[in-house]
Amino acid sequence: EAQVTQNPRYLITVTGKKLTVTCSQNMNHEYMSWYRQDPGLGLRQIYYSMNVEVTDKGDVPEGYKVSRKEKRNFPLILESPSPNQTSLYFCASKKGYEQYFGPGTRLTVT
Amino acid sequence: GIQVEQSPPDLILQEGANSTLRCNFSDSVNNLQWFHQNPWGQLINLFYIPSGTKQNGRLSATTVATERYSLLYISSSQTTDSGVYFCAVGSGYSTLTFGKGTMLLVSP
């Protein structure tokens, strides 16, 4: 089944404790992206990657890092999480213009 | 950057009713998509429609690029149509700007 997977689905952590949210797709898509969704704000793009070893900032990259060492994986790294990074995070991949989203990761930083 | 405005912000319908959701955008785009987020949070791609009209079952969409708006029509609404509908636009391939969404509740 073609899909984008994210792990973990839910995470509660404390300020400053480094964490990684993994994202993997099995559709051989070159393009992958991370978004965060906050109430009343819609989805905002954090980072995107056009291909392996090619990443670029989206609209809200501060406090996040990404890497793209393999085509299928695009992890999101929070080196020192803060409470304002409490949000619902979505990974997506696409070929052409049709975008496929992962199930989301709900992150709470206390 | 491109601004995206969706209206109405909230909509309550009886099952069987029709509705029209609107998306206005501030600049020329070559990418416009409609998404549905169901009550469980899952995001589903409904249409890729930078211009013209498309139909998929009870849903259809029209984009008038020269006037910078797009409409999503839902006919004979069902409770499973409930959720948030997002319009997202882009002027290139790499980035998408999302509107704040229209929250739809269809009651039986």
C-alpha cells in the first residue's frame, strides 16, 4: 500500500530534550516536506526536500532541522524543543502535484 | 508571500444540503489544491486545480485563475463530509501556502 508513515504518532516531552520525528514514504517520491498545523493558522511549511541531500527552508524553519540521506526518509529534528513547538506535525511526499500526507504526529512540549 | 483567504470559516449543514466553499488568493499561482481533513486528522487530496473545473462524485471544483479565486462545491452532503477543507496555493513546485480552512459539520 502506497503510504507515508510517521513515528511517533504522539509525543510528550520536556523543554530542551532533543527529539526526532521520523517520516518514511514507499512511493519513490523525490519531493518530501514537513508542515505544522496550529489552531486557526492552517498548515505552515517547515522544510522541504526536492531530492536526496537537497533541503530548503519553508515558512517557519526556526528551531527545526531536517536531513535527507535517502530518498524514502525525511526526519524532522528538534535540537532543543520549546513549548511554542507544541503542534500537530505532518510529513508529506509528492510526485507531480498530488501530495500525500502522513497521519500526523501530535507533539507536546512542557 | 501569497495570501490565501477561505470563506466561510465555519459551516453547519443538514445532511442532503449543498454548499459552496470559497478560496481567494492574492497573486498568480500555477498550483492550487483542495484538501479535506477528516475528524481523525487525516489529510486527503481532493483536487489539483490551478484552473478550470473538475468533478469527482458529489464534489466539484472551479478555479478562475484570472480573478484569483477557487470554489469547492459539495452536493447532497453526507455526515462523512464533515471536517476541515483547506485550499493551498503555490507559484512554483516546491512550496504550498495553506488557507486557514473551512470547518464543515454535516448533521444527520
